[in-house]
Amino acid sequence: MTRQEINEEKQREIFKEQNKENIKKTIKLIFKISIILIISVSLFFCYTTYVSTVKVGVREYRIKDKKIPTTFNGLKIIQFTDLHYGSTMFLEDVKKIVKLINERKPDLILFTGDLINKDYKISLKEQEKLIDEFKKLNASLGKYAILGEEDEDAFTTIFNQSDFSILKNEHELIFNNNNDPLLLVGLSTPIKDTNELDTAYSYFKEETHNSNIYTITILHQPDYVDDVIDNYKSDLFLAGHSHNGNIRVPYLHYAMKKEGASKYDQDYYKINDSKLYISSGLGTNNSNSIRLFCRPSINFFRLSNE
């Protein structure tokens, strides 16, 4: 073998060793990246499924309107919605929510639909425990609820037996120490036609009605607000259903859309002279069991005419 051939052989050996070393480095890099990805995905899954879905917050709002009677100055309203019991919310979570609500000593408590997750088979024992918990909710001027699209017989049983009034396209006059009431209207889901709206807002057809009465409307799916505004006047709308998108991407205004909340899905809108507040809700639904940048929450309102 000539010297040139020996050199060429050595160069080939050197290249082989270099290739082996490069392959080892590449494999190590891929392994490290894979581990980082697995850990990142696992942490993301755990956070969006087990942390951000159960850490309930309180969103506080002050509502000012000259139409509100002075006797209602400082009135406290709690709205909670979309519990979807059996999704990410269970009995221990309900106990914490009840405590969170009672700590604020509300005058009105309003539930705006979807109590139990539609695919969850709730037992009679669980129903009894939910009744016991919801009975503990205290509100000086009353507790009211409306049905969401997923609510069935268990909803009616639980809320009737826990001292809630269920409004099905009905209204209620709320008094506080004098003869100047607020009007509370509760709408069913879905709103099938204007006849149901006529029934819900029948107060305005009474001869003795006050056309300037401050009106609060609770409904489940916020997109129905347009149907109401086309026919009647309501000063304040409180809705749920959208979960504010469940997943929100900051600065991009991205949110997952749902039927019934495709137009209105964020937490607040000003529509003509009406205000619409949409709660992010408490549980998650079957199509999306995670939350990101959209914590579960209850809404806490203080009313004033000043």
C-alpha cells in the first residue's frame, strides 16, 4: 500500500469517527428536545385541565344608572353559571363556590343555565348533596335560575328544592323597602318565537306598568340579546354559555366560538343603551374540557344610581 493510500485510509477512518460523533450528538439533541416537549406538553395539559379549570375567580363590576331607585344603591348581585357538574366541577368544588358567594353577602343570586354536564349521569345521592349545598346560599332579596340548553329534570328538582325560583320566560318585581322595584326577566333557552318574549316581558303591557323601570334580563345564550333588543328594552343583560371561549390567546382576541355565542363571547358589550355581561362560567363542556387564559369565575355586581 502506498503512502497516499495509507493517508486516504486514515482520512476515511477520521471521517467515520467524526460521523459517528455527529450522529451521537444529533441523537442526544433529539432526545433532549423530545424530553423537553414531553414535559412541556404534560405541564400544559395538567395546567389547562387540572389547575386553570378549578381556580375560581371573582369578577367585580359596578353598574351605575339613574334609573336605579335610591333604595337599591349598593345592591349586590352574584351571577354564577355553566357549572357543568361532572365535567371539571364536583361536590368539593361546589362547596368552595357556595362559600365564595356567601362571603360577599349578596342581595340577589342568579344562576344562568347549564347545571349538569349533559353526558354525566348524576345520582340521587349527588342531587341531594347539591340541594344541601345550594340551600346554604343566602340572598336577602331572592335566588333565581333559568335553564340552559343542557338542563333537564334534575335541574328543576335541585333548584326547586334549594329555594330558587325558576323563571321560564317570566318576570319578577324585586322590591327593597319601598314601592320602587326593579324588574327581573328570565328567558328560556332556546327562545322559539316572539310570543315567548311577549310573555316574558308582559309587565310592559300592564296598565299600571312603569315604562322607566330598571330592567335586568338573565338569559343563557347571549346571541339572543339582539332578539330582545329588537322587541323590548332591557338595561342590563346577564348571560353565560360562551365560557368566554374557554381558550383565549392574548392580543390576538382569539376565542373558541359556540352556537348561541358566536357573536357575543367576551365578558362585556355595550349595545345601544344596554349593557351585556357574559360570565366565563365554572365548568367545561364535553367538546372542550380545558381552559387557557380564561379562568372559571363568578360575576359580582354592585348597583348604584350615582
